[in-house]
Amino acid sequence: MNNTLKRIAALASLCIKGPGGKIGILYCFIVLALNLVEIQLALKMISWNKDFYSALEKYDARAALWQIGIFGLITLASASQFLIASYIRQLVQIRWRTTLTQASLERWFSNKAYWHLNTDENSPLDNPDQRISEDCRIFVDRLTGKGLDLFTGLVGLTTYSALLWKLSAFPIAFTLFGTEIVIEHYLVWAAPVYVLISSGLTHWMGAPLMKLNVIQQHREADMRFALARLRESKEAVALENGEKAEREIIDRRYKRILENWRHRINREFILGIFTRPYYMTVLRIPLFLAFPAYLTGYVALGGLMQLGSAFTRLVTTLSWFIFSYKELAELSATANRLASFMSQAEAVGKQPSPLVKIISPDDRLHIHDLTVRNPSGQNLLHIPELIVRPGEAVWIDGPSGIGKSTLLKALSGIWPHCDGQVALPSGKTLFLPQKAYLPLGNLAECVAYPDKPDNVERIRQLLKSVGLTCPRHETQLEQAAELGSDYRLSGGEQQRLMIARILATRPEWVFLDEATSSLDAQAEEQLYRLLRTSLPDTGFIVIAHREPKGLGEYRHIDLWNKPRHPMQDELAAAAA
């Protein structure tokens, strides 16, 4: 529990310290002030109960009608207070959710945490997209809701207790085991005892809900992930007729949701066995307790109803924990998930890397004693020494699974399972994987990625130069709508677009991982020739099963039939 409170406090502090946090605090004070107005209106309503029922007891129609008018005014004021406070509270939620979301995204993108935490098999982090989008919303909603209600309740507790003490200036007397017992102001003491016992029972019966809520969030997120993955891989699934298999996967995840859901509703049913009667009786208990005072003549009917109203307000305020239990359980689960996400994302940048990366002193690519491993620790490649000059082309060829793609990941700095030293040139570097990445946006934005398009006409000419000239490409060039991940482009068209991206960004170094595998040999050669002609001073590191004809002179590194340290001899010779 202490850890949970610390995490809630840390996340709340993050919201407050962020941009707009101080204004959010000001808004919170305004909401608290409005809630104090609500307490004053509640006091007016308590007094109204006495006046109205006294008028009824006296059969005074005129006084009763007058009190009905007062009731309307109090109701109008109370409704206005509620709506204004609710509106301002939502303004706070907007500001703090924005701050918390931005803080989450900052950690998610820093040091490429989005890559490392999604690929680390040992990471307990699951569905980070939900944590950023959904958990931030839930946390701020519950914090501003229950947090402000708690502070308001503390003020109301003092106010209603003082009023009830004043109104219940009569004792209750009874005999217990032959001893006469007299309790002064017994209604004031009865309220906390009643709520304390009820709160203890609520926690005892509802404690498992916290764990069940955490599990439910996990499993709901797993279900959404499976559906999103199906959408992203729809073409492969359709081509392989994988509907039945995918349906089974989704059904399994949904069954896990149902399993935990049943446990949850069973626990909520058990909790409801107590809480529902509590909700139904909380408004009547004060009348039952004050009934002896009415029978003995201490209070009239109007006073009885006033006592009942004051007692109800006090009990309702004291029952904050009972009424808020489910939301508090959700706040606790969300805070733990969100804090775990942030701590793991921050830890990525603090982990020392065994790979030493420096800036090359001579604008050449230097690799020294580089060992690349798979996640289980098995060696894939060892490079004792490799130097690549600016403008040089290197073709790396070898069997699948030997670690060619992993080598490029290591050079880019995103592969943690490696050690050695790499000196990268200071110029602009571009890494392109086999599967083209097409960001959301129009075609011009896709070509210029990760930069912004500054010359659409130039991009149009680049698309023509790589063979993307059909009318739909022209339509997609400046289309405002976000077209999605495939742009209705074939695999070959997507790879042509990646070539256009190279031409648009004009990097000094390009690393290609089977980036032309979907093209025929003739088209591949034409595009390589285009690259070499347009970028004569650019260095190319090409991983491919086919000879990169069109790049001109290149160095060939053959990884076939080399079971142990496959590059050692050849690279040493090349370096010499």
C-alpha cells in the first residue's frame, strides 16, 4: 500500500510540475471553493428539512409552499455549482492528462525505449500503447475525482460533525448488565462507529478486486493487441487463409478475459451483498437512531427530519471510502502499471552498453572487435576489423539466420546483445530495413520522412525517377487524409518509395537490409544505378542475396560456408 501511495504521489507531482500544472492547481482550488459552496448549500438543505416538515406537522400550507419555493432555489444553486465545478474539473483533467501523456511519450521515445522494451524477452512490460493512451486518462480522471472529493469531504466532516453535535444535545440511556449507561450526543458517536465497521467489512470483502482489476486491464490490452496485429497483418492472413487460426488466437484471449471477468463479478457480488443494503439503509438509519428522541419529546417532526438529514450528510461523508472503493482499486492498479512503465522506460537510457560508439575521426566507418549475439547469448558474427571509406560500396552476402540484419541493428545502436567498438561518421546516416516503413500521412510526407516535405514538386520528380508514376500516386502525393500503413502500394512499390526517400534525404551513409528484395533484377539494377549517379559520394552498406549491380565497384563480403567466425579472415584481409 505504501508503494502504491508513493507512486500515486510521484505521478501527481509529475502532473503538477509539467506545463500548465500551476494553472491546473489554480483550477483545483476553484473547484474546492465551489465544493465549499456545496457544503453551505447542504447546510441550507438541512435547515430546510426542519422548516418544511414543521410546516407540514402544523398543517401550514402557506409556510409549506414557501419552503417548496426555497427548495427550488437551493436546487438551482446546487445544480449550477455542480455543473461549473464539473466543467472546471474537466479542464484540469485535460491539462494534467496532456502533461502525463507527454511525459510518458518522452520516456517512450528517449533512447529508443519503444524498441528495446518491445523486443526484450525478459521485460515484464506489456501493451505500452494502452499505458500511454488509456492509463494516463484513467489515472488523471480518478485522481482529480476522488482526490478533490477527499479534501472536500474533510471540510464537510468537520462542518457536519459540529452541526450534528449542536442538534443532538440530548442523551440516550439504557441498562446493560444492570448498569445504567447514558451517552451524550450519541448520534455524533454513532456515525463514525457505523461507518468504521462498514468500511472494514467493505475492504475485507473487496480487497481481491484490486488484483482482479490489474489482471483485467492486462487481458483487455492483450485482446486489443491481437486485434490490432490482425489488422496490420491482414494481407498475410488473407493470403494464407489464416482466418481460423487467427480466430482461435483471439478466442483464447477473450476466454481469458471472461475467466477473470467471472472472478470479478463474483467478487463484486460478494461485496454487493453488504454494500447494496448499506446504500439502501444509509438514508434511513439516522431516522431510526433519532426516533427515541422524537418519542421522548426532545425533538418535533421537523427537528427529527433535520437530525436525520445532518446524520445522513455526516455518514455519507464518512462513507467516502466505501462509495469510492471500486474507483480507488482502479486508481491503484493504474498507478502501479503507469509507474512501472515509466521506470522501465527511464531505465533503458541508464543501462550501460557493452558496445562503444564514437564519432569517427576521419569520416570513415570503423568496426573493431565487434561480436554480435542473439538474445540467448549465442554468438552470431565476429568482426575483428573493418574500415569503409566515404563513397565506398560494401555488399554483405550470406545465408539466412547468420546475423546479417542483426549486424545492421548493432551498427545503428538498437541491438543490445553485442560488444566491441564502432566509430560512425558524423554525416547523415540512413538505415532502411527490408520491410518498408510508411508513416501515417500523405505520400510526400512519407518520402521526406523523418523530415517534413519542403518541395512537393521535387518529391513528385523523385517518385517519377523511381518508377512511381500512376495517377493514384499523384492523388496520394498531397492527400490530406492519413492513408494508413500500406498506401495501397505493392511490396515492390513500397521499396521503390524507400529509394525515393534516400534520394530526398541525401544521406552520406546508407545501410540497406534486403531493401530491393521485392524488385526484379532489372529494376533493382536501374535503381542502384540511380542511387550511385545521384549520390556519388555516399557510402553504401548493402545486405542482399543478389549482387547489387548498378552500384559500380563494391567490396564483397561472403559469409557462406563459414561456420565459425565467418567474417574473420576475409575482413582482416580487406582491412589490410
